[in-house]
Amino acid sequence: MAVDPSTGHEFAELPSTSPAHVAELVEDARRALAEERDWRTPYVRAKALLRMALLVEEQADKLADFETRDTGKPLSQSQADVRATIRYLEYYAGSIERLEGRQIPLGPDAIDYTVREPWGVCAQIIPWNYPLQVAARCAAPALAAGNAVILKPSELASITPLHLAQIAEAAGVPPGMFQVATGDGTTGDALVRHHGVDHVTFVGSAATGAQVAAACARRLIPVELELGGKSPNVVFADADLAKAVPAIVKGLLQNAGQSCSAGSRLLVEKTIYEDVCAQVATAFATVKIGPGIEDPDLGPLISQRQFDRATSMLETAKLAGARVFGGEPREGLFLEPALVTRIKADMEIFQEEVFGPVLVAAPFEDERHATALANATAYGLVAGVWTKDLARAHRVASDIRAGQVFVNGYGVGGGVELPFGGMGRSGYGRGKGIDALFAYSQVKNVWVSLEG
């Protein structure tokens, strides 16, 4: 059952995909790969993805409304997710015919070349925070590379992925080539373990990602893991604060902080630490909170479980000596944005994702100390570096252990074209950009003798 987190009201009934039905979906996918020979032509796939983009654009208002009702995020953020979905489809439609092999010179007696081929059936398990955008982010490059896709969205947010599958069918994607399996972890487990699945993508928590990786290892199939983050914004004394502070606030509050790449740690050079914290606290105090459909600055958390986790972590931090500005619960699943100071690097709230509108702040002495604090968690997904000294920016970007580093800017998973993925506990593999096409294809080498 789909529930609007802003109101707690149920607004749609969802099917549940049993393990037996999962097996049928896999069988349909394998049949499609075997029989749909036209789909093997890159141009055919490109045209289908472009038609999908046009249909998504035609249904943009409806999709944004569904996304907001399903996740609680502000309507303008859902509209941005729809635009990103269109861009993913357009980008990979334009990239398909550039998925080329190469020729390897061996002399006059043989010719050798490589081609890139699809894995086959790709299972994709995605989270509830960006259901439409992440569905497109994963499915578009997999389809572009010639695979069949079975997408498993979260049981908390499945509406827009189901609509995307309908759009794919209307756009001419062959039956069985893009399917959606709805349900809880039982459905996802059945999909990952099915012998007919050739490749797995998992986007979600590190704990579940480890279980998925173990299941894939037992079957010796490849897996892409995009897991959590505890991403820092590192602000040096020479930074342009008029630009940095609004970006830091936005990078934390987007989707109520429920983003793996949210800038949830603020590391500031000691000489400007109090000033930056004061500016952030002031910005937090003016945030408009309300139901997503009213397009506030900050909507609700997705569920009671997530709300309880965020408030519990704040209380634990207080008991450990941290100071919390804001962070008061409101009726329903709404939580005021919180700035947490007087923290130590070994505190849970510094080390682990809250997945809520909670920003922890700490001062640093110098460049080396800044890098040490940035790397002081097991995660390594995204980081921001704010300084006018570009030599320093390059040094710090090189030293920070993260899959994506922004200098004088910050993107919450920003940029369709930019490879995205983590280091350490944030996972491995890269989605987005041209790297995703490589991830969803494998190299075949062909050697041909030219002797008499």
C-alpha cells in the first residue's frame, strides 16, 4: 500500500511480487533477449529511449505529483527528478552508438578486435528516496547496452517506477525487456538469488549491500553497489561564504536529508567556524516546513522508522555532550533541521548516516587536519571543498577518499554525465556517465587467423 508521508493517508494499492512471480519475470526477460533480435541494433534501442524521454516529458506533471505523494519530498524537487529522468534517457540514447570496441594490431597473419556485449538479465534494487530518478539512472544505461532489466523499487515508493515501465512499453521497448517487481526484501532476495539473473545493481544501505554482494559472490555474478555516505563539506577561511553557505544548506536539506550523498558533515577552518555555524543556524531557522505538495523547503521523513532513527541519534548525541540547534519534532513525520556542534569524531552521529535533516559541524586547524577529519569515517561517497586557492583545492581533492569531489560547489548526486559511486563502505562500481555503459557491458575478444 502506498502511503503519503505528509499525511499518513494511503492513496494506492500495490501488487506484491512473489518468488514464483520473480521466476516468471526472469523467464520473460530471457525470452525477450533471445527472440527480440531487432533490439540488438543500437539504433533501435536509441530510438526507444528517446521515445521514453518524450513520454516522460508529456507526463511530467503527473509523475512529479506521484513522486511527491509517494515520498513526501517538495513538489519542486520531484519536478527536478522528472527533468533528471528525461536527461538520463536522452543521454544514454545518444551514447549507445559510442559503445565501441577496438582493434588490436598483431601483424599480417591475424586480426584481433574487441566488442562490448550485454550481460543479459540485470536485476536492479533501488531505494525509496529517488524512485523515479534512480530507476532511470539504472535502467537507461542497462537498456542502452542491450540488457533486459528487472527493477525492484522499495516497497515504500514504487509508484513512479511502475509508471516508467508502462512508459517503456508505450515507447516500444519489447515486452519482457523492462519489468518492475514490487514487494519487500523477500522479493529482492528472490531476484538476486535467481540463477537466470546475470548482473545485479544494488542502491541502498551498506548492511543490505553486504548481503547482496555475498549472494552474488556465491553465484559468481558481477554486482554494482552504491551504498551510504557521510559526505563532508570542507570550508577554508578564504572561501566565498555567500556562495558556500546556501549550497551547504541545500546539500543537506534536499529531500529532507534523505540522500546518500547529502552533505551531512560540515568541516570549517577554526578562524571562521563560529561565523559559518551561525549563518547555517540562521538559514535553518527560516526553513519552511510542510507537506510536499505545498512545495516547502523541507518535507517529512519517509516513515516512522526513519523519523525514530533520526530523533534517537540526536538524543544520543546530546547525551554524549553535543549541542543541538533545532532538530525539534513536529506533528507527523516532520523534523526541524538540526545543526549539531561540540562533537567528537568517534561519535555515532559523526560516523553514521542519519538520513534526515541533520548536519554535524566540527572545526579544523589546517589542511592536513581537514583531510584527516574528512576521511575519518568508513564512507567515501561525495565531498565538497570550498577555497579560492586552487592549488589547495587540487591537493585536498586528491587526498580526500571519496568517489566524487566538488570544488566551490556541491551536488547531491549531481550531473547525469558524471560518474557516481563510492569508496570504502560507500560501495564499488560506478553509475551515471559513460562509465555506466561500461558497467552494463562486458568485453569479448575475437581473434581471426589470416593465414592461407
